[in-house]
Amino acid sequence: MTLKAITLTLAALLAAGAVRAGEADWAEYDFERWYAGAQASVMLPQGGSGARRLGGGTARLGYYAGDFLAAEASVSCMEDAAGLGLRGLWHWWGYEKFDPFFTFGANGLIEGQYGPSAGWGCFWHFGDTWSARFDAEATLGLDGRAEMAYTLSLGVQYAF
């Protein structure tokens, strides 16, 4: 299955979810578990032919399923490529000012590197809503263009 097919499948699922969301009773919905963020990112591919460093930005949207586990989607705009990511985020311990976490999931550039990913990161919480966020992630290359791609990101996150 190519990244294009995965992207189209995700778009169809989001469209179906949007129709369902229009029917929801929003007065009873818990928005306090959602978060959004923006980060500056740099990708460092290792091995393979045509691998070069890419810089750009990443936007994230996530939902906390519990106190320690969140699911998030990301969209990256790197110099000459766009990317998508789906991941889980697991906190080592609960909410503190310094808050480390692990990530696991999959990343991919449209027409480029894609594969499973894992990483770690940390938050520095300024309060209940705003936080600084740092991520370091490795993506295993399944398409043969690069053996691994390492991504470093730094930015802010807002919790609703």
C-alpha cells in the first residue's frame, strides 16, 4: 500500500468523522482532552541515495484518551515535501512542570520516506494550557531511499 493510498484512506475516514461530528451533542463533549501545537522541525536522513537534510514546520492535533496516553496526527511541511504522521504519546509520569514522554507510530513524506517511528520528547508546562514541546524521533525507511530519518522538533502546544 502506498503513502498516497494511506493518505486517501485517512482523508475518507476524516470526512466520515466530520459528518458524524455534525450530528454530535457538543454541549456534552469534553474538549479539555484536545491539544494543538506548532513546531519548527529538521529531518536528517541517514544512508540511501538522494538523502538530504530537510527543514520546515510541523502542526499537531491530539486527544488524551487517559492521563498518560494520547493519540495525535501531524502534518509537516518540509522544504520541498509534505508529510503525515500518526502516533501515540505515552507520558512517563503524570502532569509536572517538566513532563517527558515516549512516542510510537508511523511517519511519511508524500512521494518520499515512510515507515514506523519511535521517539521521545518532553514538555515544559507554563501553566494549564500553554507548553513548550521538544521531540526527537526516528523513522525506519521502508521505501529504500534512506535507511533511517531522524527528526528534531521544537515548538509550542496549547491544551483546550
